[in-house]
Amino acid sequence: MTTRTLLTCGIVAAPLWTVVSLAQAAVRPGYSLAREPLSMLAVGPAGWIQVVNFVVAGVLFVLGAIGLRRVLGRTWAPRLVLINGVGMVAAGIFTMDSQPYAHMAAGTISFACLIAACYVLGKHFGWVSWAAGTALLAGDLWAMSGGPVGSLTLAAGAIAAMLWISTVAARYRQDLSVVAV
């Protein structure tokens, strides 16, 4: 795969996951994002949609991380994005109803790496990158503390951080010459 193609995978990962997750949240009978995390969409008869969403987005993030490694070299950001992608795949495979501990472990590792990737990328992109990482950190801590609408703040933070990684991939893809790398 060319670097442009790999970075395109990273660009698509977050918007795809976000649209599929929020569309399901809007139409799933009885589901409330104010009360339940987006991971709960993987439970029940239509849960397979969210399982596939996690796995596909995770694979796209892994491929995007390979593209980031090609443009950034052996730095921490691509490694962290790669682990985030693997964590998303695992979170999709181990759903909250069948393997809750495995799902929580995968999510914790995935979010920690996503936060760290945003902070590491802050070296090149400044406050926007740090803000995206902090949004996820704050949303995660708020949700884990049992704060009101914690799942909503977690979703907002996760989406902000993931979209930032996709934006970074888009920035580096734009910087590539027209010649395939």
C-alpha cells in the first residue's frame, strides 16, 4: 500500500466510527447516550453493527498508523495510534456483555494510547492536539467517576481525540507529493 492510501485509512477511521456510532445511538430503541456508553451498542440483536464498527475502525487506525510511521519515522505517535487501533479491534471482539473485563481493559489501553498520541503530536501541532487529548482524558475521568451524563462526555472526548488523529493523517497526506510514496 502507498503511504497516501495508508494515511487515507487513518483519515476515514474516526469519521466512519463516529457516524456509525451516533446514527445507531439515534435510532436504537431505549438507548440513551446520556446513560450508556457507545460500547453498549454492541449488545443485543443489532449489536453486530457496532462490533463491526469497532473492528473496521480499529483496522483503519492500524493502517493509518503505518502511514504515519512512514512520514514521521520511528516516533511514539505512530506506535500509540497503532496500539489504539489494536485496542479498538479488541474492544469490538470483547463486548461489554460477553467479556466486560476484556472490553474495559482494551478500552483503557486504547484510550490511554489515544490520549498520549494527542499529547505527543502536540509537539508539532500545539494546543489543538493537547486539547483533543485533554477532552478524552477529562471525559474518561468524568465517566469513570460516575458523573452525570458521563457516557456523553466520554463519547465527546473520544470522538474529539479520534477526529484529531484523522485530521493529522489528512494533514500529512496533503503534504505528500503527487508521486506515490
